[in-house]
Amino acid sequence: MDFATGEGPVYSGALIKGSITCDGAKYDVRLGTRYDIYIDGVRTPVKQFWSVRNPKKQANGDIKGTHNTTCHFEGWKKFGMELGINFDYQILALDNYYVRGSANITVY
């Protein structure tokens, strides 16, 4: 784990493209490429985009709030990071390294 970014080793080499504000919080926008992805048995480089809250929320008690993925998608576009034109999905990931806890997530 990269303790500077709070991310696992696969993501620690990602580029920080800039920052956006969504749902009242600032996020660093990151761009990385995964080389360990296989599509139909063929090793295929895959670009990945994600937003990392900065500063991170402190894990003292409940962390609550909403997360508007459209805000992130629009923010990524500002840095030339557009998703493909044929996508119909939404991803919400919760990572917690070296901590205990649980998550109760509702997607609307």
C-alpha cells in the first residue's frame, strides 16, 4: 500500500490530472493504465479513471453522504478523460485498508 495516496500498489503510479469538487468535497482526478487485464484471453492495456477524496475523511465514527457519479464523469471530461460512448454502468467502490468496519450503500 502507498501510504501517501492511501491506494494499493497497482494505482500508486497513476497521474493526478487535477481536481474537481463534487458533493461539497474536493477530489484528485487520477488516470492510470492497467496492464494485467485479459479480454477474451488477450492481454489488453486498459485505462482507468477515478477520483480520490482529498483530504480523506477521518474514520472516527460513521461516514455518511451522497455520491453523484455524474459530477465525476463531467469532471473527468474536463481533463480529456471521456468514457466510451456506449456505456451503461455505474461503479461504486469502497476501499478500506488496515481498518475494520462495514458499509451500508444504497444506489438510486
